[in-house]
Amino acid sequence: MDLLKWKRQSSNQSLQRLTLDSPLTSSSPAASSPASSIHENSLRNSGFFTTVKRSLSRASTSPPGSGDASSAGASGSPGRKILHKQRGSFSSFDSMQRRSSVTSEGYSRISRTYSMSFSSTRSSTNGIEWKTAIDWKTQQVEAHCPVEADPQVLRSKPAYMVITQDYIVKMKSKAEALTTFPQISSGLERDNNNTVPSPEPLLVIPIHMVVSAFLAESSRPSFGIEIWWKSSSSRAAHNSTQFFFSLPQERADQMEKTVQQLKAKNTEFPDASLVPLEVEAQILQIITEEEPGFTTCKPEIFPVVRRTPVREDVLSTKLEKTRRAQDGASWYLALGRNKCYIAEAGPGLPVDVRYQSFGLVSLETFRAKWNLHEERFVLSFREPFKPAVTLELASRYYRQIVITFMKADRFLKPCWPTSLQTVEVFRISGLTDPQLLIPGDNYGGLKRTLDAFLSAYNCTPVEWEINWRTAFAPEFRLLPLKSGVAYTNLQILAVMRSLRYNDYFNSISFSGIDLTNLWDKSDFHGRTPAPYMNRSVEALMSEQAEVQALDISNCCLSDLALRDIFEVLFQQGRSLQNLDVSGNRGRVPASVVASLSEIILDLRKVNLSGVLMGDIPGPLFSFETLSRFENLEELDLSNYKVNDATLYALDPASTLRKIALNNCGINGREAARLIRALGQHTSAHLHISGNPVEDGIDDLCQAISLTPGPVGLHMDMVEFRDEYNFVALMKALTANKKISFLSMAGTGPTPSANAPCATEVCEALEGFFAGNNTVKYLDLSGYSGKLDEGQLGKGSARSLRGLASNDTLTHLRIRNQNLHDDVGTLGSVIRQNTTLRMVDCQDNNWNLTSIQFLAKSLKLNKRIIEFPFDQTEHDRVWQRVVGDIRRQSGSSKTALATQHEQEIVLWGALQKQIKELTDTIQRNRLALEFNSSFSIGFEESLETEKGWPSLELKLTNTNQSGPPPHLSATNQKLLQVTPSPNRLLDLDLDSDLIMTPVDASARDKQREMRVHEVPSTAPVTVRSEAVEVEADVAAPYHVDGDEELLETPLGASGLHDDDAGWITPTTSEILAGPTTPRTPPPMLGFPDGMGDDGLGKEGSVQTPARCSAAASSPRVVPAFDMGPYFVGSRYRIGGLEAHMEE
């Protein structure tokens, strides 16, 4: 090989002069272009080191005297004289001494590349000697064209660009290109044995190592192509260059050939320009740290080019020419489960990866073209209240990147309209709406979407639940945080945006959530600077927005805010069913409410508690209005002085299930009239708390004792000046045969200071406990405040003795009645009663002795399964214990030391008694559920208000059960084996505790298919932590390189057709909705009488009909996504789920 080099060096005198006299810096036109000067200077300077190597080879192989041949030939040649710079001894060591450390560093790098060039010629990009090893004459030339000279460099000559099947080559001139590629000028094969060496190319780019090739963006008034490819000296480095042409057609031709060769190489080298292993490992570690919950999800990583803006290109042109040649950083675009990452890998070793993350759901726009020659695309991410961040990128995998982002967007937002995603977010010219199948999810993909928004906004998780016991089920309910910290604006916005297009839920509840931070909050960085909250009133005025239920209670709304809301409610008369504006500080004139009631067609629930003011001549709701409200169930006019006309209009309102007239100035006669009016209703509740019913008590007692009356009577905080009237009321309640819920918290005779309870009152209460056989829920709690008190006198606990023979009462609440002195009576009742299921006796000033006695009494009762004793009650008892110790002890040092020891002992004793209480309750619960198909329901009872658990037995999905692991061995020994469900009569359980009996016909009826229905055995509420995450997909966004989606659509096959194949959707097409996987296929039907708009005729939970796709409909595209259609006997349609019950 050295001999062949020597022959080539000595055969051509002019070529030798070219190599020896070549300058160290290139002055070629292309070398001074903005983006290519760094990398091309590296290759241009390498000719010097190649000459050094050749001279060393000649010194070791040539005969004596041959070393002066070149100089002799040069002096003896005729023609013009040439002035040469004296170089002295031309050796590599002298050269390195003159060039100092810069040359030595470059030489060591070139030596490493030279040693590997022949073993991996295809993997090298800017190597040195491998360019001479390639036989360019055998390469098939696809295109060639002159490259425009750089106008900023004086006397620069145009270079020449040659595209072969494997390489993109840049020659110094056209003459050298013709010498290196003789097949350009002649199609005939030339003599390949010619010993004349070919000129070295200025630049060689292996096509299979190209990362991206796109139209150059430069300040030069020319037509250019910018190419990025992987470097051979560093696996994590990229090189780039630009080719400029004088005519646009020349650029188009060269770009077309380049794209064709890139596409051809994708099959031969599919992973040639993908991510290096060391870079991929660091990116995977970054994604694992950012998204620890999705460790099994394989991310999608693509090499990209971060394009430089033109203004930066102008400023950096001069710097690029003077900077030493070096490899540039490489860029990668990675997609995790919920986030997108743009990573920069430095060219040095070890590889240093820096990154920036963005939420996938915060993608505002994705602009690109589907044409083959256009690899540029623009990503724009924006978080609320922040300006958008724009990424201008390019990649040869741009089509896979487009489809990957579209799959991620539809996977994370399955309920969002397809037209919105296609038109607003993904503005891909030349691409029609692709048919992307994504996995389905429960509840309309709520958990998937909400987690994505919270991750995009860098927020902590929120607490929520799905409530099925509501008027418009299912209901999404945002819960306050257990820590007591208020939600941030971004957390609330994440919840709102995840619910924006979710049609699975029929109602949304933000009850108890502070939304004041969003008030008058505007985002001026978006496309439309519209406030988040102020536009809600205007949205209610739209006829397309049909609101069925509006609950804005306890929102601190002013008079002006309530006036605005009631003005726009006149537009919702056709659809409004539930209205709750109670608890606000503002007031609404009663005349406005009367006028609104004349417009509303189907009002079912209305709560105006505390917001009405003013008098009207007639009734607030006329007889004609109430007759039109055939489905009116609840009416709350509390804290408003109702007139006689309104009360007379309410008399025939037999459909009402709840009438609340608290603090309305109603006397006993008017209350009696309401009781008689509600006598025929099977589940009516009457609230007359805080009213002076003692006036006309005889009429009231007669109505209670002789007429059926309502099921529930709420008569709290009623003060009786005469004890005889209270005794008469209790006797009337004893004789009543219909009331099952009775609340008399704070009701009783006027208390006297330290006066005992009258004997007549105790006897009346004891007679009520013993003689009434209809009340199941009883609240006789007291009330003590700074300005008002409502407690029974001392010794009233003696009346509890009547509970020993009561076989009806199941729930007893008797708080704040100072029962600590009569704890023996309460303990005796607990031991003897066999029907009580709940006893709530907190806040009765208990001490340690009282708790110990209650624990022993409760241990002898095997029926009580609910005995509330929360942390607040625990603290109250301990404060009482500590106070007793300090009163008995003195203030001396010895007494303080003894007090501390006593506190330690008593603290342990208190914990022991509380544990005994808890274990007893767990034992009783387990005794009812053990070895049976029943479970205890702790959801709120349908017969009561909030705060009363039903404690009814219901069927479970399985017959297998066992003792909880936290029960002690002593309590487990108390459990007895219960019979099978077929012998339930032997269990000695009350029939009213069994909610769903074992019936063969009922079991067969449950085999029917149900859609959007809650089974009777399902919980009433589903907490967020209980929602099952869909099966973790290993690669949810993966797109294979050979998928048909990546092909060019018909009409867009040409490289010059920028908008070919692009179909601009019209308004009618958008409203009609495209045929996408979000729409169930036509052949997928439901049984007769059932569909996706609700349940069958026998369904217990009705859902409103879906909005049609008409032009006037606010929802223009079906909001559910099709997952896998059938999975065994279960199939899903977005959030809907239907299955056959075995």
C-alpha cells in the first residue's frame, strides 16, 4: 500500500504541488456558508495530515535520491515561476512542534479514526483515509449540480455536489468532480486501472447516517438544502452543512434525489441514525424519574434537529468561520406516558444529556406538512397563565413523529372531539384524519386524562369520587384534600379540562371547594384572552347550552352576582330542573323568583334558603305553577317569611318529597295543615325547625296523632315555654304510626340553670321510647352555644330506660346532653336492647370511667355495629381526664412529677378502652358478615338526610369472607359459624336489615344486559384510588416504520405539491363528525329498548339522551372512544360498559 502511494505521488507533478502547497484553511465557497464552515474546515484541514502520512511512507519505501524528485521536477519545469515558502525538513514531528497542542490533538483524533476506517467504512462519516479507499468510479451517480459560491468570500469558486446511491459528495470544483466521477460526463465505463489518484472530496456524507435533510433557512438570498448527519468521532454528535443553489429548480431536483435515496436506505439501514445506546440509557433514566408510575411503558425516542432561527444565523456566521472545527450536539425527541422531552446530548465523553419536559396534553399546535421533501415541523406547548414554548425541529422520521403525537393525544384525551384535534391542534397539511385505534378506558378515560393534565401542569394528585346516588347519576365529585390545603389554580383547571368533553358524567360537583382564586383570573397568553370564570354567565345565555342542574350554594355571591345569574336563567326555562342558590350573602327579590317560576317547564328541586327578600301580593308559587311542576320533589324556602297565599298553594302539593320551611314564622296551625297535606306521600320529609309551633300546639298534636303525616319530621331548635306543650307533643309522637325519622335536636322546654328535668317530661320521653313502634332514626341531641341553649334538664337520661323494650329503633343519636352522670342508665340500655345498630353519644363530657363502663356494656351487645368515636371526641375525653388530675393534684414540684406519671398510666388505660370499643364493633360487624353472602352497607340511607349510614345488609359478589387480619385472637374466638344463605331464617336477623333477599326470579332477572347502570351490589361512591387503571400498554404510542399510515396519500405523491391531498373540512363536515373509531360500528347494537342514550325501560338509573349531531347542537362529535369491542362477555364503548352477569 505504501508503494502504491509513492507511485501516485511521483506520477503527477502538478498534483503533488497541489497537496504540498495547499493552505491550512479552506477558501472554498461552501466552506464559509453559515452552517457548514465548522465541519467542512475539519475535512479541509485534514489534507495536511494526509500529506504528512504520505511523506512518511515515501521516506520508508523510496530509493535514495527519490526524495528530491518533486523539487527537481518543479525547478526544471518550463513556464511561469512559482514562489515557494521554505519548509525545511518536512516531517511530522516538525509539523507538530510548529502547530503546538492544537495539531497534536487533531492528529490523535485523526489517528484513531484512521485506525478504524477500514474496518467500519460504512459507519464513518468524516473520516480521512477512507475517502481514498472508496472507488468513486463504481458509484452510481443519481444527481449532480454546481453549488453556489459564498458571496462573502472573495474570489471563491463554486463547489460541486454529487449524489450517489450511498453518499452525498461535495467537490472543490466541477473539474475535480469530473475527475473523481468520470461517469458524470460519459455513460460508458472508463478504465478503472488508471493510476492517477482522484482528488479528495471536500465533504462526504453517508446517506444512511443522515438525520434530516430539509430546505435551508438562511439569510442568504439563495435556495439551499440543509443536511444533518451523525458523526463518526462521537456517537452522540451531529454534523451539518448547507448547499446553496442559484435556481429553485436545481434545489428541487437535488432535494428530490436526496429524499429518494433516504427512503431507499430506510429499508437497508432502518436503525442507522437512531439513538445511541449511551444516550438512550440516560433518556430512559430521565423518563423513569419524571414519571415513576409508568416504568413498564416503553418511550418513543427519535433523533431530531433543532433548527436555528434566521436572525441567529446572521449573527453567528462570522463566529462560525473563526471557530475551530468540532462536532456539534445531537438532539432527541422522546415521548413518555404523559410528557414529551427534548434532550440535548453533548459531543464529549462521558455523554452529558440535558433535557426539557412538556406535558403531552399541553400541546397547543403541531404544524407540519405531509410532503416527502418537508421534514420540518413546529411544536408549540403552553401551560395556563404562561406564554407558549415553540420547538422548531426537523427529522427524517417526521411522519412517525406526527402519527405518534396524534396517537398520544387521542390516547390521553379519548373523549375529545376528533375534529377539534385535527383542525385545532394537528395542522398537518396533506394528511387526512387517520384511523387510529386506541385502548379503551373506564369512565370515559377520566383517570387517564386527569393524570395527564396534572402531570403536564406539574401538580400533585387530587381527590375525587364518582357518586351514583344523585339526581343525575353518575356524578363527578371533587373532594377537599385530607390535609386541609386548598387546591391550586392549576389543579382546578386540570380537573375542569379533563371533564370538558367527558359525556360519561351527567353532573359535576365542586361542593366544598374554594374557587375564589379563579375569580376574575384571565389568561392573556392564549389565542383568545377570555377570563376563565367571567364567561360562565354568558355561556348560560346561549340556547345551545342546556343546563339541567345548577348548584351555586355557599359561594359568597353578592346581590349583583345573583341578579346576573337569575337574568340568564330565564334562557334556561326549557331545561332547568334543579336550582340551588342557598347560603349566599346576596339577596334576590321574591318577585323575580315568582316570574322565573312561570317560565320554567319542569322544575324538580329548588333551594332558595336565605336568599329571598321582599313581599309579594300573591303566592310565591301559584297553584297553576305547582300543577305544572308534576315532578317537583324538593322545595326549600327557609329563612323567608312566607305568606298565607304561599302556604295555601302548597297544601295540595302531594308530589313533594321534601318541604323545608325552617325559620319561616310558621305556627302550629300552619304546620298542621302541611302535615295533613303530606299525609298521602310515601316518603315526604317536613322541615319546620326554628318555628314558633307552640302557638297552635293543640292543632299540631292532633294532626300528628290522627293523620298519617310525613315519613320524616325535622323539628329542631324549637323552644317550649310551657312544659305541658312539650309533653303533649311527645304523646302525639308516641301515637303516630307513620313517622320513621324524627329529629328534635335542641328541642325541649326552656332550660333553667342547674334545674333537674321535670318528672312529667321524663315520663313522656320514656313513654315515647317504649310505646312508639315506627321511628327507626331518632336524634335527641342537645345544643349549647354562647347565646342559645337547647338541652334537656339534668336527669333526663332516666327516660332512656324505655329503650330496653323498644324493638323498632335502629339509629340513636343523643349528643351534648350531659349524660356522664347517667352513664349507668345508657350502659344498661345498650346491654338490653337488641335492635339498635348505631349509637352516637359523643360530646357528653365523658371521662375515663364513663368510657370504661361503655366499653364493658358494649361488649355484651352483639348487634351494635356503629359506635362513632372520632379523634375530636378522643381529645375531649383526654382533656377531661387531664383536667381532673390537675384539680386533684397541687402545684408543687412533687405533685407535678406525680401528675406526669399519672398521665402516662391513664393515657395507656384510655387507649386500652378505646381499642376494646373498636374491637367490639369489628367483632359485631364480622359476626353479621362471616360465612354469608351479605355485607354491611355504610352508605347514606335513602330514608334520612345526610350523615346517617344505612347499615343494611346487602348481597355481595362473592360468598367468600374471612376475619380481618387486625382482629385479635380473643375476638376471633367469639365468632360462630353462621348457616348458609339458604337458611337465613336461622340467623335471627331482623327482616328490615335485609335489603336484597335471595330470590331465584330476581337472580334470573339480573342476567339481563345493562348499560350505564350501577348494580345493586356496587358501592354508591367510587373513590379515585379505587378506580382501576387500564391494562398498562407497553408501547401505547408506537408506530412501525412500515405502516400504511406513513405512506403519501393519493394526490400528494409529488414533491412540489405542498397542499396536494389536503382536504379542508367544511363546517357541515365538522358538524356531521368524521367516521372514526370514536363512533361505534353500525353492526354493534343493543337489545330492544336499550341503547347508548340511557337504560332500558326497566333501568333504575336514567340518563339523558345524547346530543345529536345537528348544526344547533353544542356537541358536534361523539365524545366516546371505542376500545376493544368485545372482551369475553364484556365490551366497552368509551366510558360505557355492558356485561352479562353470571
